[in-house]
Amino acid sequence: MYKQSFLKIIRRPLVLEATGWSKSTLYNRIQEGLFPNPVSLGARAVGFVESECDKVIQAMIAGYSEQQLKSLVKELVANRSVKL
């Protein structure tokens, strides 16, 4: 049976709770390419793709190196194109 997956956008407090990072650490890691950048939700709001965050957190738990994390993040962001 076909199972359709739905993407979910989560806000920064949930990302910070999941990672245990401070806000500045989160944005430093985004700038370094070690965490997916947020998507715009409007003029003054952003959110993060939950599945991307989960994959990066799982990779960190698995012991990925910084270079491996950067490659993963780059691949995740590149695959954001909408497939309807």
C-alpha cells in the first residue's frame, strides 16, 4: 500500500529542545553548514523541516564527522524541491 509522507515545519524552540543547543549555537552550526537552514514562513517567521532536523540529529548520534554532516546537510537542502 502506498504511504504518503507529509513534511512538517517546526519552530526554533522545538529544534533547540531536541538538540540541547543555545540559539547562538544553532545559528553558528547553520552558518558552518552543519545543520539545515530554516525556511521562510512569512515576513518575520522561519521554521525548520522536521525530517531534515531528525536526520542530522541521527547522524550526530551515529558519530558522523563534520565533513560527513556538511555533505548530509548539503544533500538535504538540495532535495527540498517540491514534488507534487
